[in-house]
Amino acid sequence: MSSSEIEDLEKACQTVLELPEIRFVGVLNKMGKKIAGGFKKGVTSFLPDKENRMMYVQLTLEYLMRKDFDEGLGPIEYITSRRGKVTMISIPTKDFLVLISAQRDVNVEDIIVHVNSAFTTLPDIKP
């Protein structure tokens, strides 16, 4: 992946981070490694770095396992989990998983619209 492609992903992450309810935006590769993004300035993770990395891999594996049902159910548009402290949203693309951590009571559909309009450099994201 070229540095300009990573730079485009970083810009898209920063655009989504401008939303007040967003805590984190990251782009994960197929191995669950974060290749772009991070936490909003002034926001810290609820988990230590090691556990964040483990979570990235777990969320990537969860998505890949769910893909087994695409033929019968259709492709995954996004996966959401509402937890006690945050709402986590995973949006798959052909090559990446866009991961968002937001305030717990966020409107997920609104966030999806913003993410789709920010990540227009990815060919399978529809604004």
C-alpha cells in the first residue's frame, strides 16, 4: 500500500473524528492490524494497547467468519455492538475493516452515512 493511499485513509479517519460523538476511527487490514486512524485528540482508550490490538484481530476474525453466510443472507453492510461504555461499529470494505468507537447512545445510521461520505477513496464505499 502506497503512502498516498495511507494518507487518504488518514484524512478520511480525521473527517469522521470531527463528529462529536466519535471516539476512535481506525482502518484494519485483513490481518486485523491498524494501518490508519486513531483516537480523537484528548480521548483515551478504555483498554490498554495490547488489548486494543487483540480486539482489532478479534473483530476482523468475527467479520470474516460472518462472511460465510453472505451467499444466503447477502453481504454484511456493517456490524454494531452496543456495550456499557461505547458503541462499536465495523464497516467492511473489499480490503479493509473500518472500525469506529462512539459514545454509547449514538445514532448508528447517521454515523454510517458520515463514514461512507468520508471514505470515498475506497471503491466499495458508497457515499
